[in-house]
Amino acid sequence: MGLVGVLLASAIVLTVFALLRQDNPGELVDQTTTTSVAAQTTASPLETSTTTSLPSTTQPAETTSSSASTTSTLADPLAALALNPTGIGDVIFGSDADEAVSELSAVLGSPTEDTGWTPSFETCPGTEARVVRWTSFQAFFTNGATEWGPEGTRHFFHYGQSIRAGGGEVIDLVTQTGIGINSTLGELASAYSDEVTISDDPVFGPFWEVDVAGAGVLCGTAGAIGDSGMIDSINGGSGCGE
């Protein structure tokens, strides 16, 4: 499956969301702005820091005793969702679709959009496809055969993290090496050394790819070629297309 096909999955779903919401275009969240950076999303309820507690729906209650009162502060929950070639954190490709959505929602909250199971996109595997979005992050599911699951099983097979999907709001998800949206290509090169290739793709523009051993893809796009070019999308898994 080609690398261009991986990026096509994220591009196709923006169109799908628009088609599914034509009856109420005012509710569309997807935008094309590329001006927002992670530091500008401090108002987002999804942004966390190293001392951020889980959302209020899952935060443990304050414990008290007759002599003192203590509060438990947990580590950043987003740290458990590293963007990998084989999935996002422990939510690996091949996972049952409903279970994967449940696990992701436990950390990210309720999805921003969910297409439900629809006829598969033209270039994607299987006869059914589903895309679930949490602002800038999109998880793709199929019932078709992929390197992660056999024909007839509804499973997780691809993700895309992009500033184009979040309307300017970006969830602070990063790879195991700390690379995320608005990291620079220079930082990417330092993190992955000679494992990364950067090129100017005729379709997607500045394009980067990490050489992955075994199954899976880790790649994306940037705003410009050069060390200061800022990453604006990260994709993992199989994708759609030839």
C-alpha cells in the first residue's frame, strides 16, 4: 500500500464528514486553517500538562480523613497515547472497533464526530468504513482485510493527527520521541536521525516519512521544506489507496 494512499485516508475523511453533515453545514468543525500552534490552544479542555488530572468525569474523588485531606494528582493521560506506526499507545491496529473507540474516549472524551458504519470510501479496503474524530485526531476503521485484521472483522487500521481536522484546536499527541504537530523538521531529523526521509511531494507538498521496521507507517506533512518547517500532520497504520 503506497505512502500517498496513507495520506489520502485523512484527506478523504474531511470530504466524508462534509457530505454527512450537508443538512446542517453550520455544524461542521473541520477547517483548513493552518495558523494555530499548540501553544495557542490553552483554552482547549483537552490540553494537558505534566500535572494535569484526568477529565472530571473520570477524576478520582478527593480522599479525606478525620485528621487531614489529600488530593491525588495523576500524570498526563495523553502520555499513554503515543503516536506509533502500529497504533496509538496501547490501542493497537487490529483492535476491535468499538473497544478502540471506548479506550480512546476514556482519555480524549466524547468524539467530536463519528460517521458510524457507512459504505467504504472508494480507495479504502472493505465494504464498510467508520471514522471517529476527536478534534485534530481521527481514527479509521474498516471491515476489510488489512495487514492488521482479516476480511469481515471491524477493526482499527489507521489514524491521522492534523491541524486541518481540528479547526485550529490541536490535541497534544506526540510520538514516542516527542514529535507532534508544530514540531519542526529539524527536530524530527534530530529525533529519528537517518531513519527519516524528507521530500517535496507533488501532491502533498513537504512530506516526511520515518523508516519503520516491520508493519506500519509513520509519516506526515509540513508547512515548508527546511529545518524550520513545522509539522502539520502525522499519520500511522495502513491508510487507503494503492
